[in-house]
Amino acid sequence: MKTNWNRLDNAAMLFPSAKWGTETLMFRFTCVLHEKIDHETLQRALNDTIQSFDIFRCVLKRGLFWYYLEHSEIKPVVREEYHKLCAAIYDKRIKTLLFEVTYFETRINLEVSHILSDGTGATNFLTTLVSYYLSFRNGLEMPPVGFDASYNQMQEDSFSKYYNGKDKLKKVRRRRVCRLRGNRYSGDMLRVITGHLSVSALLEITHEKKSSLTAYLSACLLNSIAEDITVRQQKNPVSLCIPVNLRNYFPSQSARNFFSTFSVVYDYSSEPTDFDTVLAKVNGVFKEKLTREYLTGTLNSYTAAAHNPFAKIAPLFFKDIVLKIAYWRNKTRNTATFSNVGIIKIPDIFNGYIESFDVCTSTKFLQANAISYLDNFSVSFTTPFINSDIERRFFRMLSDLGLEITITSNTEGLEI
């Protein structure tokens, strides 16, 4: 049954209070086709897509105690790309939807606020949109899309569904971690550097090391950061945040946020710095933390605050302050973030029309996001820092293994 409003899910409760500068809480998924985008066809595709994702048609409202999502009749309108990467979309003075579809030449962009959804919800929306577009544009019959869920399933707050209030993680005192610093671009600009390489070639290397792809690239990023920072900075361990799609561990078809995170922490001042040792440590952390038992603990720990009696009755202006502090304290516990969104699945009939998919996100530090489609693996680094040495080291580490990498960037004259 459809309702006129919805509470924010547990993860989204933090986000309205947390946005600041380049941390707009926006992320962008793109699909690059082999031909230029037709505006009218894309608008028609969006009109049909939003019928299946009616939960996306909402605006953010302020209540006395919490923010909430209110259903809106605002029609999403396709526009040619007109603003900088991952620009803020929410304005408390104006009722606006929390997502936007734009295009540039052969590229379709879907930008989504984390208040509304996570990477899984966004990829399901984008693949449906692209399927409609290609079927209309090329006179193809629209096949059933891979994502099939009812309105109630899509709007479910899966955090609350699986919260049991018992199995929480034990609090562990965390050391101060290495923080990246440097000159930033002016005007809240973000630089994105994207590398495309072969999935099969990369998997052959990771399987030889008996590692998952995500763990292997996490080790590469840890070493790339360690090689870039000063000896003084290495006195504090490097911490890499790894988001986890909880739908892989708890049955859910929610189109809202349903993810968790864990950290891989490596102390380069006291532990061996060779790659194999770093990779072994990373693999061990992944094995320990990618279990339903551990993730149940994180889910309960994160969700507990929303069930606190005082939190329920505290006025929103007070929550804004507390949640902003909590969000940024958590952010400063990590040096960077690496998120592997996973495999994009789209009906085979459309494969010949698509070149690639990419994903990037807003950040005040450094975040790498990966996604794969067929044999095309894409990893994008987003940062407000001018220095690109970490990205350069990361991609050269892979190219030294014999992998062919195609590099693109939104910054002219950048050499990797």
C-alpha cells in the first residue's frame, strides 16, 4: 500500500545533516553508448522508468523530530549536462526530487542523493532506464528487466526489518589514522580519474593470488597511499573503508539504502610493507568481516541510535548538530574509501549498443568506486585534491602486471 510519506532509512538519517562542501552525498552512475543520446527518447524512457520506481518520486521534508520523504507529483525532466560533477541537489528552500537524469553526447548520467538510495537501487534504476531508451530508440521489444519488486518491497527499511537489538559489535578503541592532506581545487570542484581494463585479465591475476578482486584492489590502494605519504604520516596506520551491500547477506529488494561498512587498517610503521604481506592481511580481514554474524553486529550497532528513546524525542535542530558531528567523526576514522558496486546486468539484446558503465561519488577526501559490465572493469577515483600521485601509483601498479588500461579524466592535461 502506497503512503504519502516515508521515514528515512537508518543510513539516510545521517545524510541531511552531513553535507558540506564537496561532500554533497551525491553519487553518479553513467552509461556510455555507441551513439549520441536523443533527448526526446531519453525523456520518454524516464517517464516509463519512474512508473516502476515511484519511490524515487519524493522530496525531503523537515519534521519536528526527523527528516522524512514526502511523495511528490513533480515530473522528472531530462536535461543536457549543465552542472559540475555530483553537485548538491537538495535545497531546503525549494522542493526538488532527489535524483536527476542528464546526458552529454553518448553518455547518460544518473545522479542520486544518498538520502534516497544506495548503489544497488541506483543501478537498478539506471539499467531499467537504459533498457527503455534502447528499446524505444532501436525499435526493440522491451524484455523483462532483472529487477522485479513490488512498491512495498522497494520502500522497505531493511535496517529496521533485520534489527534485533541484541547482537551488537563490541566497541574497540581506534587509533588515530593517517589523513590525506594537500591543495584542493577551488569552487568545490571534484576531479575524477577513471581507468578501464579487462575483467577476465584482472581476475586471472587475483585468482593466482587466491584473492577476491575487491580485496586485491584494496591492497593495491593501501600500498599506493603508503608510498605517497610522508614518513611522519606513516606513524598513523592507513585505514581503508569498504562498503558492503547487505542484500548479499540478508534477503531484501529494497530500493533504499541497505549497506554497511568495515575498515581494513594497516600500520606501515610496524608491519611488513611488501605487497604479498599486505594482501594476506587484507584477505584475512575480508574473511573475518564478510560474514552474516559480523554484519548483523554492524547492522544492530548502527541502527541502535534510531531506537534510542531520547533520540526519538530530541528536536531536529539538536539532531542536526549531533548527527553532523557523528558523521564526520566516522569519516575521519578512515584514510580513503574503496567501493566495488559489482556487476551490471542488463538484457543481452542491448549489449551491442553499450560501451561501458562507470560510477563516482562526492567526497572531501579520496574515494575509489569500481563497477563491471561484460569484460569491461571500470574503477574511478574521485577527490577534491589537486595531487594525483596516489591514482598514478595505483594504475601503474596494475599496468606493471601487464594489464592494458585506458585512462580518462575530467581534468585536462593530466598524465597517469
